[in-house]
Amino acid sequence: MKLSLPEIREESFEVKTSIKNIKKMHAYQLELAKSQEKLASVQDGTLEELTKAIALDDMSVINNAEKFITEILGLNKKEVDKLEEFDRGQFMNLQSKLVLSLQGYDDDQIDTMFTEEVDSAEKKSSSIEERKVYHHNQLIDLQLFEKNIIENWHWTLEQVDNHDYYDLIEVFKANEDNKMASFDDLKKMFGQ
């Protein structure tokens, strides 16, 4: 996917859906869920404890998001400096777009998600623990996927990590039953 960020670089960024980047995305989201869990654990604390926990959570979210964005886009020091000039809304929208693109959504779907209003109750329907378990299991699934490719295809970990995840999934889903019959084949099948 091409991502245009003229505030950082004139030419577009290429966001690769490699297994390496998919693993980074799930590790990043797992860290966010853990951070939210820590914050939730002090909800009944004093105002001072809560204020401190919120500040630590905000710093953790920002630092983890910056690291994630930097790694996925391959930003250099000057570009990271430009990224740090983004306001909070731009910054969080960018990290959301990167996550969504790594989850396989295209530009139109992402734009729709950003323009449609989403019921806040629906957004918060899954608990922190459910999100932690989900992202942990996604990382394990990706490791098992890699193990399968290494064992059966005799690839190196680097080859697997740098290959497009969605292309590999398409290869694994391929089978003879997915072929379409030609018009001549259909005529033969129905005795015409």
C-alpha cells in the first residue's frame, strides 16, 4: 500500500504487509492492551495515583506508537523529527491507518472508517483482556505459520518475514476446487 505523507517525505511510503510487519503490528497492539490494563487497575486509586497512571499511559502510548510508525515506515532521524511535530490527532490517525492497512484494509475502506461515525459503545465492546488474548494469539498463530513455511517449504526466517503475508495466505488457500470451468467443460459436463 502506498501512503502519502508530504509533511514527512515528498514521495509516498510503501507499507508492506510482510509477516515481519504484521508481527510488529500485533506486538504493538498487545503493548497497548497491556498499558490499558495497567491504567484500569488503578481506577479505584487516589487522584494522585490516577493522574500518575494516566500520564504514564499517555507516554507509553505515544512512545510505542512512534516506535511502531518509525519501524513500519522506515523513518530516518529527520523524518522522526517531522513526525514529532504532528498534533495528537494526526499522529493517532496515522498509527490507526497503518494498523488497518496491515490488517488488509484498502484505502477506500480505511477512509470510510475514518469518515463514518462509530457508536462508542460498539468500539468498547471488547474488554482489555479480550484484546490482549486476541493479539497474543495472533502472534502465536503467525509464529506457527512461519514454522510451517520453514519446515515444509525450507525457507529461512528472513525469507518468511519479508514475504507479503496476504500473498502467502492466497497460496495456502489455493486448491483444485477453486478453478472455474470453461464453457466447453460445462457443455461436456451436461452432455451437450
